[in-house]
Amino acid sequence: MERLKQRADFLAAAGGAKVHRPGFILQLRDRGDENPARVGFTVSKKVGNAVERNRVRRRLREIVRLSDASGLKSGRDYVLVGRKNALELSYQRLAADFSNALAHDPKQDR
């Protein structure tokens, strides 16, 4: 699993499919290649001050790390947009939401 770091990659993922969960929004983009999956994390200032935003970001990174990236498909970009609820939810709930979000195929909804 690689990390997204370029703004253009985040913007491209924002134009893709979205899966809403209480602690985060998962944005998906199919790159159309077979390179490893890439994951990015972002938390807006609406969530709180820098300390709270960093706590949300750390929690989301840990959830992805612990998930073993088994549900991440190669050739896709994933961006997790943190919400303030991520601070209040348990790790188990965040992990379950992340697994469910990965299993949800937004292309079937169209």
C-alpha cells in the first residue's frame, strides 16, 4: 500500500465514488492500471484544531494499517476524509465501518 501525497491525486479521487460513514467519508477512484492501491488521509479545519485533526488522522491511518489492506484493490486510489465523530467512535466501530465501506461497491448504485 502506497500513500497519496500530491494534491492532484486527492482532487481526482474526490471526483470519484463516495461512501459515507459516521467517522469518515471514503472516496474511491479507479486509476485503470495494476499498480498497488494508494491511500490518502485528509481532515478539514471544520473538525477542530490541529490537535483534534491530527488525532483523527492518526486513528484513520491505524484503522487502515490494521486492516492489512486486504480489501484494497490494486489500481485504485482511496482517500479517507475524517469527520469529528471519528474521535468518539471506538476502534472496533471504525474498523467495521472501514471494512463495510470497502465491501460496498458504489458502481452498483448507479
